[in-house]
Amino acid sequence: MNRSDRDRPGFDRRMSKDEINACPMERWTGRISVVRSRAKLAAAMHKLAGHTLLGFDTETRPAYKKGESYLPSILQLASDDEVFIFQLKHLGLAKPLREILADSAIIKAGVSLDYDIRELKKLALFKAAGFMDLGNLAKKAGIKNHGLRGLAAVIMGLRISKGAQTSNWAKDVLTPQQIQYAATDAWVGRRLYLALKQTMGQEAA
């Protein structure tokens, strides 16, 4: 961490909600593939082959009643030029997805990964490997914000929407707003990993 970083919100202290909200809004504007059939799953795996760094996230239908809970509804993987949204209610945690999640040669970058992995294992067992929690990297870099939204503001100077966060992710057909939100979260995860590695003075993957 250099001297200028010590005086930046997020480094010398947590960046506040007001400071985060003052950042310009950005979203993923590239290709998005919503995958809900075996044919589209095969096509997605073909496109993802050879990638060694993916942004990772999941979304789950929110529970509002005591004792109510739901399994993950979608899994997002972002490459450098496309974001794939896998609808797990149609696919389950299919074998090709489990293979990516268990591949130590593929970095999957995101936040709160222990929870996501634990919930995904309720759909199907796999041996998680290659996951990189951005919150842990942020701590090592001396950053006080550890969530995706806070890190996006601190590291990239941008704000990502929370508008669709508590929507019903178990819907049969996702809305355009949900698709955009989900894609942006995965895209930001990948970008943050690269930015954090650079901030830490390490070679980016």
C-alpha cells in the first residue's frame, strides 16, 4: 500500500454508504447468456474452455418468514468477454458446472464464498477448489471494505446497483433487470480480482 492509498477512503477507514453512493453507476454491457437447457449448457462450456479466471456469484430467492429457506437459484460465471447465468432450477448443479467448481486451475473470484459453496453443495456434492475470496484479498491489501459493492467503490471508483438483490430469483423466466444485475455482480468480481492483485503488487492471473 503506497502513501496515497493511506489517505483514501476504504484504506484509512471504511468508505461510507454516502461515499459509495456518490460514485458513478456502472454495469456490464457485454454479452450475457442465460443458460437453462442442456444444449445451451454445452455451448457455454465450450466458450468457457481454456479460461483460467472467472468472476463468480450466486443468487437465491429471499426468505422472509422464520424457518423459510431456499436453495441457490442461479450461478453466474464471468469470463473476460461474456457472462453466463445458469438457472439451476432448470439445470440442477450439472456435472460440467461441478467440474468447473472443483478445478483448481480455474480461479473463481467473488465474495462470501464459504456461504455460496456450502449452499451449492446442497444441490450436489463437489470438492471446491480454485476459489478466491475478494474479502480476504482486501484484508491483505489493507482495505477496510470487504463486500462487493464497497470494494467496487474503493478499488474501481464505481457503484453497482442493488435494485434486484432481493427479487425472486427462482422465477421461471428472469427479468431483464435481474439478468443485468446478476451479470454485473459476476463481472465486477473478475475485475476486482485483477485490480486487487495489482494493488497488492502481485502478478495478475
